[in-house]
Amino acid sequence: MSQLFRSGTVAIVGRPNVGKSTLLNRLIGSKVSITSAKAQTTRHRIVGVLTQEHAQLAFLDTPGFQTRHVGALNQVLNRTVRQVLSDADAVMLVVDAPAGWTLADERVLKLIPDDRQVILVLNKTDAAGERLALLPLVDRVRQLREFAAVVPISAQRGTQLEALIEECVRLLPPGPPLYEPDAITDRSERFLASEALREKVFRLVGDELPYTTTVVIDQFEELPHLRRIRATILVERDAHRPILLGGGGERMKRIGSEARADLERLFGSKVHLEVWVKVKGGWADTEQSLRAYGYE
Ligand SMILES: Nc1nc2c(ncn2[C@@H]2O[C@H](COP(=O)(O)OP(=O)(O)OP(=O)(O)O)[C@@H](O)[C@H]2O)c(=O)[nH]1
Ligand SMILES: [Mg+2]
């Protein structure tokens, strides 16, 4: 019996830090979206593609939606969330289950258009162990809107992801694939390189460095078995430079070598990575300069 091929987009939305990007990477089996314990790690819409025998799913990772901080960067990030929601065929609303339902989750829920099918994803079920009471949480959220499914998962451990994928496929319209069968993302290697570096800065530098650090790729050369990359990390103030470098440049070395290791895995080639640090205050202050640094 021939089965209908289904294809479409599934938005992954939620407040910051609930595990959206960890989930995306797990679903497609490649690390295309960066993750960290800090809120607001993701800054762009990132597509991760999963092609199966009877379906192709394009998952759309989004920045964590939040209204606590204001500023040009946050406005751009929140706008990205709204745009993705208006484009997607279906939506996964990701919640940090041990943390429970919060006002911030409710704000995200309210952004989802009424006519969209939504799966409630209860993440981090590994974190609370036996004590985790999911039913009261589900009851509460179900009073606010109807869900196509409710799926408890652990993105980190990869628990219940098959069931989640099945629920997503059911919500997709019949149609031909949108991406090549072997595609994993719509993002260029150049973009992925800048993100890998930003992840290491987020992970290896503490809260001394404001989260408005960004990365610019100055040169990206693609050779048959080698990528030659030169990048600059932009920080806001002179005082941030030594924080990034660390004693004897140790921290900077680690940032570079960990990013390189990730990229070699992702690209399947050798990577030569040269990283510079530059002070450039105010790059995130206006929408105009944000656009110049790749924020749509
Ligand atoms: N225990 C546990 N931790 C998780 C799980 N999924 C993600 N995390 C952790 O939660 C933190 C945030 O993960 P991210 O995937 O970056 O979260 P995000 O929702 O994409 O965050 P933003 O992009 O900042 O909105 C990281 O420290 C992850 O390791 C999970 O299933 N269990
Ligand atoms: Mg993220």
C-alpha cells in the first residue's frame, strides 16, 4: 500500500532556556543550533531538516521569547518568533516541565495564532526524576487552549522523540519535500562557523561578558578537505577583551579549539580557525546596525 508523503514546517517556540535548540539538534541528529545554560542563546530562525520514508519535517528553531528586557536586539528576536509562528504549518510549544507553567510561558502561548495546531512539549523530564507531577501542569495549560498532543520528553537524553516526531508528521499537509533528502539545514557553513564560536563564548565566559557579544566571519575559504576561517569576536568595551582572552590567552585558545572541533564534526572536513577580538560598542543598539550584522 502506498502511503501519502507529508511535508511542512514545525515551529519550535518557548520562553528562553527551555531546551528548544537542544531539541532541534536531537530531532535531526546534527548540531546546527547552538545551546547554552544562558537565556537568549539563539538569535536567528534556524531550520533543521529531517527526511523520513514518508515525510519531510522542517523544524524551525526560534529565539526564546521574552519581554523582561527591552532593546533593539530583543525586539528583533521577538519579531523573528512572531514571523516563524505565522509561517509554520504546526507548532511545538516547549515548556521546562520541572519549572512548571509561568507567566512567560503564557505570553508565548498567546502569540500562537488560533488556527494553528499545537503540540505541548514537556521537556527536561529527566531533571526532576520521580517527583515530577505532570498532570497538574497539563490540566492547567489545557484550560488555556486545545492541543493536538501533549508529549513529555527529555531533549538531552533523547527520550520520547520518536513519539514526538510521529505527532508532528500527523499535523503536516500532504506534499512533496521542500528540501533535498540529505539536507540538514538551510544555513551556510559560514553562518554555522560564526554560531559555533558564539556558543563557546556563551559557554566558557561567565556572566562578566554581556550577552551582546557577536561574531563576524572575515574570511571563509572552502577547499576540498579543509575550511580556512578567519573570525572576529566583537565585544562592547575595552574591559571585555581581557575577560575573553583569559590569563595568558588560555580562555581564547579554548574557545577556538572547541569551536574548531565542533565544526570539523559538522562539516566532515579539517578546519583551520583564526580568531581575533575587537572592541565595537553599540553594535546591538539600533536596528540598522543589527541588520549590518546579519539580524533580519
Ligand atoms: N536536564 C535537562 N536539561 C536540558 C534538556 N534540554 C535542554 N537542557 C539544558 O537547558 C539549557 C538550555 O538549552 P537550550 O537548548 O540552549 O535552550 P533554548 O530554549 O534553545 O534557549 P534560548 O535559545 O536561549 O531560548 C542547556 O543548559 C541545556 O543543556 C533536558 O531534556 N534535560
Ligand atoms: Mg535556543
